[in-house]
Amino acid sequence: MATSLIPTLPNYYTVKQQQQDNPSQYCTLQWRRGQLVVMLPGVVKQPYMPSLDRKQLLVECLNHSPINLVRIDPKLGEAKLKFWADACEQASKPIFLRIPSSNKQPKQTDSALWWFKRFTDWLAALVFLLAVSPIMLGLVLLMSLYYPGSLFSCEWHVGERGKLFKVFKFRTTTLSKKAIGEQAIAHQSNLCQREDEQEITTLGRWMRKYGLENLPQLLNVLRGEMSLTGPKCLSLEDAVRLNIQTQRQLNALPGITSLSQVEEKFQPVESGCGETL
């Protein structure tokens, strides 16, 4: 049975009417079996909480909450989803998109094939990571010498069963002086920064040509967030634009290399006379 979480939380005040009518500043929270469900505003008005708009307050609420995970409605929009995702990351609470379930997706604990595939992916990713570690180390040294700022770009993507996680990539663009200054102040110990899409560096252009910027994604495979091959890994920006039916594909574990790309690579090529080469 779903019950509202709002009445159980202290120190809230009534929001002004114009704030209640603004979806970007207001949402409905419900408690369901140890899960916090974040949805669009419903018919029943709920008291406004400052923590819904202030990240640090939200992080503190999540830290002191007994919830195990957060499920959030994609209809809330990309900005609100990133706000909650960042807060959940700081509070060490997993966050999932509320998407239609897929009957074809087996439960992790009930499928020996799933566990075998995960072990195979983990072992292969570890071998690949050790093999390319000299290349990655060289890229890190070059980036540190010639391109100050963060080494990696991290953006929210959607993983298995709608779980949100950050995909690791080498940064291939320049950072503005303002961005570098903000990073030095607010993220001194954080090597991961969202890419500032300004200008592609010379090294970044070379990395994109050979796909080397994707090498850090092997870390995502080791963490169980991705597979070596699988459905295309969609960014949060792309996922929120999917319709309800298409969102079912987000139940599967995404891959570094899309299965469609593998199929196209090995698909027979037809000649101009209609013959298969």
C-alpha cells in the first residue's frame, strides 16, 4: 500500500500557490516498501519542502532516511532527474527511472545464465583493461600536461532496469577558465566532470577517431553497470524523450558496443547487381 512520505517529515511549510503550480519546483513523494517514489504533482496537494529545491538539504534528508532506493518518473524532466540523481549519488542511494517492466528480463537471482554472462563480461573487461592500461596511462599523462582540468567526462546514462549511473569517458574538449575555476573550488578531489562542449582538443580529436575516449567505460563493466555488448546505452537526455512503449528497452543491461553495430558489421553487403558479396 502506498503512503505519502511528506507528512512524516518535519520542518516543512506551506508553499505559495504559484510554486505549487510549477512542476519544476514541486513533485509528489510516496513511500512504497522501502522505496521513495518521486512523481509528478497529483490531485492532492502536499506541503512544500525546501529540500526539494536545495540539493544539500535533500542529501541530508536521504542520508537520514531508511529508504533503500529512489524511483523517479521520467516525466519530471531532465533537469529534475539530474538534480535527484546527483543528490542520490552523494547520499549513496541508488536511483532508478520508473519504466514499464519487461517480462523477458530474468531476475538476477533466478538466472544462472545472467550470472555467467556477468562473470564473463567482468573477466574480459579486466583482461582488456590490463592490456590497454599503458595506452590509458599515456593519455592521462598527455591530458595532464597539455589540457588542465578534469581527466574524465561523466554524464548520467540509463542502465539495467532503469538504474541511473555515470558513464566514464576521457574528456575530449577544452574547459573554459570559469569551469576550471569552479572545478578547483567545488571539486578539488573529483577527477570526473561533465564535458563542456566548446572546442575539441587535438588529442581529443585523435581519441575520437580511434574510439579511445571510450576506454574508461571498461570500469563501468567492472562495476556491473554495463556489458561489453548489448543494447545501446542511452543518455538520460535521450531516455526522457522515449515513449512508454520504447522505454521497455531500458530494462536490459546496456553494452559498450551496441548489438546493432555488431550486426551491421557482419551483415552481408549487396553489390549493385543485387548479389550478395
